[in-house]
Amino acid sequence: MSLNTLMAADPPSPVQWRDDGLPGSTLYGDVYFSSEDGLAESRAVFLAGCGLPHAWERRRYFTVGELGFGTGLNIAALLTLWIQTRPPGGRLHIFSLEAHPMDREDAARALAHWPEIAEAANALLSAWPGRAKGFHRLSLPAFDAVLDLAVADAAEALAQWGGRADAWFLDGFAPAANPAMWTDKVLALIAARSAPGARAATFTVAGAVRRGLAAAGFAVSKQPGFGRKRERLEAVLPGEPSDPTHAGPVVILGAGIAGASVARALAALGVETRILDTDGPAAGASGNPAALMSPRLEAGDTPPARLHAQAFRRARRLYGEVPGAVLSTGARQLAETPRDPGRFARIAQNGLFEPGEMTAEADALSMTTAQVIAPAQVIAAWAGAVEATALDALRANARALVVCTGPAAAELTGAPVRPVRGQCTLALGASLDQAVSFGGYAVPTPEGVVFGATHQPGETDTALRPEDDEANLAAMRASLPGLADEIAGRPTRSRASIRAGAPDYLPVAGPVEGQPGVFVLTGLGGRGFCLAPLLGEHVAALIAGVPSPLPAPLAAAVDPARFARRAARRTSQKPAR
């Protein structure tokens, strides 16, 4: 097999269309919904079974969990009810999981049976997730809702989700067909991921499910079933529901891509923000003429690889919603060592990206959905008005403070980030069909080609250096001699800025230990435009008390407290003298 064909192939469809026009599962030999009326079944079993809409009355945030995303029918029915009955200012968070996602086309065919939920179905289909492993966040802004879908088996997804659901739709295939969805471990995880007073509903009355829910702490009762099914189950967890506290604005310090991402995410949750930067928006490392948005490439299925893959797909969707933000699409990562072609082939096949999204070539990795971003457009759209107000005057009345100041975050939060100086060069009037990475990078912009950048750890001087422009051109000449020849002699402009990097090359995002109400987002290195949108949502979720888009292992990987934990482990492992 040639490297040109070493790419993730489309997995077979999990859907088999029956003679009656309804979808069945090729894997489990079961139907996705009732042949009598799937929508009526969803409303009777899951919506009514979880006490909706009464359960979300007077709630600011409400979270619904689901086992078995399937066609998305339950979620479309849920969104339809939500838009009709939601409390003023309410936000809906949905968590679902699906080990074998179906294609959008199959889902559209299934949902077309019910025109009464067309508005919700179309919104869901427009944001339809792919098949890549891991967590997918889908925005549904017309409904003030967000959906986190885990492409994983039930036990893995539930163990990694950090939220707490107020209602559960337990809609996996029947226990006889899919027993792994209904194990005692899965049912215990559902209880562990439930808020006080949570309700769960399911079509099955299998004894093992009743006993498992009861053992997990639910009060279980049989209720009249739907259609030809005599009975169904409802289950309630003890306790009283409550909303997270909500008082005062959140102050964001820093108006680069990190601060703007936090501001956007908090606004989506209905949280008031004030963003401060004495130098104005995009004054630091986020102020370059263009940014290449691509993930850090790792061949294995590791936490850093999963983080970058998830952040990449989230950033791609969000930038696509900002007018003028995406300057071009697609990029090639050139091989730099003899080992790179084999590594590229493993990346293309590791399942963390969509089929065909990463394609291994003989001397490069083609990243078909990488983006060249216009930073100014994104930050203007997300940050809004930026104030140059003294911090101390606001902090007393702030609900929380988020420090997004790059290397300066070290002084304010203790995060062990260090400065890294970089100077990029813009060749005016030059042209390039597609962005290229080669150790450095070259990206097309409306004005010309931006290339570079230097990498100078520990330096903080932003005065321009002619020798850095020469170094950028020399690096390009080694990998792209034709482009270097075109650029030579053209007028140029240069820009130097300071990025922040952490010792383990991972970002720092979360609460600051020992400083209640203080959060940080920094250490993004050269991948800020890939990482910041997702991590901004993570920090915003922690502030608001709603589910984060990050699975627990990735939240731990970026937690500011990880450095102290490692130091404590090293100390405890030292032999006594």
C-alpha cells in the first residue's frame, strides 16, 4: 500500500434501512425507535418520564444526559419542547454518547418523518458531529443550547464526563441486544453523574436494569408503557435540584485570543463580562496579520493528541461562524526527518480526526481542514469592548477573575510559564496557494505571505531584528526554495511578540490553587488559535458551574494544579536519608 492511500477509511454505516422505511442497526439487530411512532414514544417515555418541562421551571441552567444518541430524535424532541417552554434566560446543556455515529444523511432521512420538529432537527443536522473518537461540542445558539457528544462506549464516556445531569434518557438498544450499555458499572456511573433530584427514564423494564438503578441509589418505579409495550421505568435520585450561584460580572485580564475566547464562551452562557487590556485588543502574540490554525501532531492516542484533535475541530466550527475570519482552508505539513512519513501515516489512521481530514503523502501530511485565520476579525467579534481600567477598581465586585495575559500570568497566578519571543515576516505582494508548515510556516494573506517565526525562549524584547527576518527567509529557502526566490527582494514588514509556554508544552487552564475566584488561561505556545476556543469554554464552564466540554483526563492535563501535584509526588518518592 502506498503512502498516498494510507488514510483513515470511512467506517461502514451502522444503519440498515428496513422495508418500512425506518432505520435499524446493523450491529445490534434492533430498531432505533418505535415503528408505531418514534416521536410519540420519545415524548411519552423520555420527556414526560423525566418530568419535562416542569423540571426546568425557574432554572437558569438545566442539563440532560442521554445514553444512545442514534438518529438524534430524542434531542430534536427535547429542543422543540425547550424552545416552547424554557424559563427566561435559561440555558440547556445536553450530554449524549454514541459508539457508532451515523452519517448526517441517514439522520436527516430518519428525522424527516416528523415535520413538527423540523426546526430543531434542522439545527441539529446543521451541527451534526463526525465520527472521530472523543468528545464533540455542538453549538445550538437559536435554542440557547449546547450538545456534548462523546464518540465512545458508554462506560468510557460516562467515566470521563465531568457534568451532572438533571435528567437522563436511557435509550440504548435493548439490554438483550446491547448488554454493555446496561451493566451495573454503567448504571452506577449514571448515578455518580447525576445532580440531586435527577430523574431517569427508559423504555426497558428488564429486572437487571431495575436492580442496577436501585443499587445505584435511584427510587425506581414502573409506569404505563408506550404503544404495544405494557410498561416502562422511571427513576428518581434523592435530593433537591439547585442552580449554580450567579452574581457579579467576570473580569477577564488580557484581550488576545485567550481572553476573547473566554469572553465568547461566558457570553454564550449569559454571564456578564468585562475584558481589560491596557494595550488594547490583540496587542500581543495574537496580533499577527494571520495565524495558521492546525493541531499539534502526535502519532499516538495520548492526552495531548486528544486535546489538540478536540480543540482543532471545535475551533474550526467556531471560526467558520465569524464573518471574514477564515482567510483560507487547507495546509501541508512537510516531512522534516526520514521518520516523518511513517508518523504521518499513523496520524492519518489514529481515529482522532475525521476520515480524510488528515492524508499521508510521500513527503507531507495534508491537513484538508486546517485554517488560516484573521486574528483581528475573531478578537473583535468575541472580545467586544476592551477597557483599559485599573484591575483593583473592579475586582472587589467581580464574580471571578480570569488571567489571560500570556507570560505575565506567571506573576499574577504562579503558573510556571516562560516567555518565548517570536518574530514573523510579511512579504508584501507575494502569493501562496495553500499554507505550509516546515518547522516554520508560510501562510497566505490578502497582503502577501506571512512566514517565520523565530523561536527564542526566555526573551522579552519586542524590538525588531533584521537578522531574524534573514533567519526566517533562510528557513524557508531550505524547505520552499521557489517561494523564497519569489519573496527575495520584495518589501517586507515584521512583527515581534511574546508567547507563553509551559514546561510540559501543554496549556494552563483552570482555577488557580489558593486564590478563590481566580482562573487562568495561558501557556498556549504557538497553538493559541487552535487551543483557545475550546479551553475558553472549559474555563467558562468552571466559572458558571456547568459541564465542561473537556473529558476529565484532558481537564487534568491542563489543570494549573498539576505542577504542584507532580512536585509533591517527587518529594514523596525521595528516599529518606
